[in-house]
Amino acid sequence: MVRVIVQRLVSTIPVLLIVSGVVFSLMHLIPGDPAIFMLREQATPERIAELHRQLGLDKPLPVQYIDWLIGVLQGDLGRSLITNQPVAWTIENAFLPTAQLAMFSLIIALVIGLSTGIVSAIRPRSPVDTLGSILSLLGICMPTFWTGIVFILVFAVILKLLPPSGYVPFYENPLANLEKMLLPSLCIGWLVGAVLMRQTRSSFQEVLQQDYVRVAWAKGLHERTITLRHALKNAFIPVLTVAGLEVGTLFGGAVVTETIFAIPGLGQTMVQAIFSRDFPVVQGLILVMVVAVVLANLVVDLLYTVLDPRIRYG
């Protein structure tokens, strides 16, 4: 198993190189100069040229990328062009809100997707199935930013049940933290849960048609026993695959959701870094997100062996 994990981690190195190279190139294609953004009214040609030399922006792009890559291999993600703070420090401060948002969103998505999908598969064309299909279709079709605005309008402005935006660390005030994180978590969780619901429904309907399930029904076993003990494990493998792929959606949704709900996480930090042309911060954030997605899919691969003992990695 250790050998498989090492092989998977080594195979991700080309992915990280390609992603970082593409992001580095795209960032330098965006109009704007970070030196002008930093100098503002004092931006003269001489000052801009001097700042370019200090920041290393006067070097050719391939040289800049190689310098950044060498620093990453040494554990140094560079320093922010705007704040001059280490990029690792910036990511560390913004990681906790995004991790909490992703965890809450995934829990909500699993609860919504699994429960609704299982009931819809067992009771096809029932009111629950119809309602679940409608909600899943809306969740897939509605953009994240529109869902966030609608949630703020309904739950914060009209009903006044939850605060519209902001963030309080959990260790300072757990109750206020949960209140402020509920709306953004629902916003992303609904999107991911809609995908999981459709996959769960399809997977369970297929499993319920298998011979061993029919034999269980013929034996007179209780419906709950058949669903949870006989069908759940086999039906959950495709759902687990989709859940692993949706980790990227969690981070992508965080970029928009954190901006709408004013959460100081990785998403909002990335938006601010893009607007200010802070190349090292954007590179570091993308690298962290890609590594998180790769690790999540590695965990999914390992969980396959838990759900189905027949699966073995050589």
C-alpha cells in the first residue's frame, strides 16, 4: 500500500508542473503591472524600472518561472509583491476558513445527496423523488454567485435568520462562527449535493436490480437491512468517485462564495491577488489547491479497498 501511495504522489509531479506553468503564463498575460499598482501616484518610468529589478520582474518569463520553481523545491513559495509577506504565511492565515467551509459544505452535500438519492431510488416517481429531481436540477443549473445572492436575500434580508456575511474564528466564538458559515456552506453544499444526489439515485437503482438484492427481498429481510447492509456499499463506490472529483468544485465555489460572503479564506485571497497582479501569491494558492485535490482523490482510491475487499492495488 505504501508503494502505491508513493507511486501516486510521484505521478502527480507532472500535473503540478503543467498546472503551475499554465497559471504562471496566464497571470503574465493579464493586463496590468504590479509595480504600477504598488507605486500608484509615484509610478514614474525610473521607479517602475527600479522596482522591476528589485522584484525580479525584469527577467525573461522562463527564468522567472525556473527561479520560482527552485524556491518551491526548497520549501520557499516566495514573497508577496504587494505586502512583502511570505506567501506561505499568507496561505497559512487564509487556509483555516476555507478548510472549514469545504468541510461543512461536503457534510451538507453528503447529507442532502445521499439521503435524497437513496429515498428517490427506493421510491421512484414519489413526491420525494420529484422534489429531489427539481432541487438537484436547480442546484446544477444555478451559478454559485446567484445562489449566494438569493440565499442572502431570503435568509438574511427577508427572514433575518442568519447574518449576511462576515467571519468569526471558531475558537473565538463557536456559535457566531457556525451562524456566519451556514449560508456559504449551504451555497456550495447544495451545488455538490445536487450532483451527488443524481449519482446516488442512479447507482442505487442499478444495484437494487441485482440478483443478490432480489434474493434478500425474497428472504423477507427488512427494507432498511437490504438498503444499508446489502446495497449501500456497492452503490456507494461510484458516489465516492464523484465526491472525490467534486473536491475541485468545493475550492472553485470557495473563490466565488468567499468573495460574496466576505470570508477571508483562500478564495478571497486569490481574487485580491489576481486584481493586484500578485503573481507569487496566486501561484502558491493554485499549487495548494491542486495538491489538496490530488490528495483527496488519492484518499478516494484507498477507500475503494475498504468498501470492496476484492479491490487490490499491486
